[in-house]
Amino acid sequence: MTSGGNMVKSNLGMTYIRPCVTEAGKISAETHLGSARDGSESSSDFLDSSKLCWLLNLSQIFSGVKCSQNLGIAKIEFNGKTVVVSKGGRINVRTAENKEDALETTWLVSKAIWPAMICARCGKAILECISGWCGKCRPKDCPLLVSGPPKPTQMLDTRRDIKTVNEILQELDASGSSAFKQAKQDLGDILQILGSAVTMLSSGNSSQNEVTVRQKLEEATCLAQRLIVEGHKQIDMSAGLILLGISTNLEMLSQIVGSLAKVVLSHPDHLLLERTWNVVISGYKALWRFDPAEPRRLEKSYAAVSRILSRTRGKGGNIDFLRSLKAMAKVCLCLSRIASMSLAV
Ligand SMILES: [Zn+2]
């Protein structure tokens, strides 16, 4: 347990514990997960408000979730306790049984909102970093990815071992975790459904099973969040975050395929569509294979497709069609970035 002296010095961790005013025998505790970078809370949020609200609902273990995206403040109930979370990174637990109970609850909430925490390096939520959308964080040292969710008792000691995404996914695959297995299955199914939709488009038909894709995405993200919230080991939480990052990309992909349906029928270049789709598939497969050379190779195929797309555009190709294909190819780039990231284990 961290000593009180350390906490005061850094202004991080649990800053106070006191008896509850409203209920005798119970305690209230406040924890600061992050300190404002320049001392003022308003200029540097610790949490992305929209993701905060999304994650608290997605967790499915909190009741009475009330969350204001505009104010960046959430109030939730958990096992008889009321917890208030603010976008500055403050967690207040009320009516806890004792200090341990307050610490455990704070830790649970910290895990749940980990993906919404803002990366000090790129200013985006780390869910975006692990989705490969940030571009600024180097693969091995995105600060919050390599430290894991902040623990109220270990705020000053966040150094951990790290492993690559490939290693983490393989380890979870071998562990037999049913939540992981089901989420992986869902993601694979989504890709297959989108793949058949692309094939249909190529042959001049339009059909995407949007409802099934949406349901599978929902299930996959719930399971991923469950791994984070209910995970006892850091590797489980990291695997959950990776799955959330992959889901984010597949959601993007499903939107792109949906928008393609509107333009592809009038456009004859189905070969280009198939070629771009194959790049996406190779990006997805690379996630599940351990091969350090793969990200480099994928970047090359992304660059090759991008060049063809630009050239076709120069020759007067359909702009909406090419824009969608470019966005599709970008998903491959993001997936390959995910494959080369490292997270705490
Ligand atoms: Zn980042």
C-alpha cells in the first residue's frame, strides 16, 4: 500500500478517506488518477468524455449509469456504493464499507475507463492509439498502454513488463478464455460477412447483412470490455483493449463497405476493389500470426494500393469510389500498426 506521504507529494492516488456524512459507519474516498499537466484541470482532460460514457454503459456491471458527455462527469452505482468520475481523472467513492472496499471499487472503475484515458503524447484516447489511429505513439512506448490502468495503490510505480500485440493475442488464444474466444469468433465472422458483401459488389449485386454485423460488433465489444473489467491479470486487460481496437476498425470497415454499395454499381473497376479488400484481409490476418516482418510488408502493400488509387484518380476515376477504397486500404495500415504495438502484461 502506498504511504500517505507519497500521495500528498505527487497529488496522485487516493487523496482522502473520511467518514460518510450521510451514512454512519461508511467511508468516502477520493482518488486522482491523473494530474493536470500544467496544473489546471480544464486545459488537459484526463478522460475522453464520450468514451467515458460509452465504456461505463458497456461494462454492464454498474447500475444507474448517469453520464454527461458535455460536462464530462459520470455517476454510477456499484454494490451499494455511489461513484462519481470526472473527466479530470478524479474518482469519488461514497458509502464504501472500509478503505479496502473503496480501493477495490476505485480500481474496478479505473480498469473500466482505461480505454478512455487520454494519451499525454498524442492527446487522443488510448483506444485510438491501440486502434492504430494515432500515428504519434511509437509502438513500444505509448505511456498508458505500457503502464496499464492506474492503480490507486501504485500510482508511483507503474513500470511493467510489456509484450507485443501478437504475443498477447497468442497467449490469450492458448489460455482458453471463453470471452476471448467468442470475441475473436465474432470479429472473424464480421470480416467474413463484409467479405461476402464485397464479393457481391464485385459481381454487380448489393447486399450487406448490416443487422448481423451490428449485433456481432456489439457482442465483441461487450466481451472485450468484460476482459478489461473482470480481468485479474494485466494481460487479460490488455487483450480486451486490443480487441476493442480491432472492433473499432471493423466498425469503420463496415461503414466503408456500406457506403461503397452506393457507388460501386456504376463503377466498373471491380478488380481494384478486390485488390484493396485483399490488402485489408492480409492486415487482419497479420494480427493473429507472429511474424515481426509482417507490419513492414503490410505497409508496402498499403503503399502499393495507395499509389494505384492515386493514379486511377488522376486518370479521372470515380472520386467517391476511390475515396472509399482509400479509406478501406487505410484500415489495413491501422491493423498493421496494432500488430506492432506493445502493451503491459
Ligand atoms: Zn497515441
